[in-house]
Amino acid sequence: MLSEPERRVLVMQCFDHAVATCDTCRQDYKFSQLGVDVIRRRYYFCPLCRLDLVDLLRTHLLGCTAIAATLQERTERSRQLIKTSHELVLSSAILAAESEHLAQHVLDTMRRSRHVSPPSETGH
């Protein structure tokens, strides 16, 4: 029997093409065309001769170009997100440093203004 992740990948990525060829009948099958016998707990067999096709499905998972293309796309998207994340972290660090510098400048200015004596008033 297929694991849930294996089944999910076949349903989502391989719905539109053949996933197994029965060695006995020489028939190609899409995932949705495979036999399932819930009562006897038999899954994914040839609907004509009832040959178990689970091993062929697993082989398909390893070599399917649709799955490989999806994985490549997700890998590239992840790389881009990691790159964007690093850029945001760097920008954040720069802004934090600039903010700290500006805050220190304001504090220094305030301290200097307290130490400067006010202008003397003359009787004019």
C-alpha cells in the first residue's frame, strides 16, 4: 500500500498522465484508473488482471518529470525567499544602527544644550 504522502503526490502531480504500465496486460494507467478493493484491502492494481502495481507507482514517483519540475520550482522559490529574507535582515540591521546613531545624536545634543548657559539678559 502507498503511504499518504506518496498517494498525495500522485494525485496532485500525476493526475494527467500514465503512472504505471501493467506488465501482464501491457496497459498504461493513470492513477485514477487503478483498481481499488476496499473490502479486501487491496489498493492500486491493474483493473484487468489485478496485478499489484504499487512498486511501479513508487518507481514512477522517483522518475516523474512533473514531480521533478515541481520540486525544482519549489527549490528555486525557496532560494528566492531565503535571499529576500537575508536582504530584509540586513536592511533591518542597517536601519536599527542608523536609528541608534540618530537617538545618540539627539541625546548628545540635549546634553550639550543643558550645559550651555542661557544668554545673559541686558537691560536694553
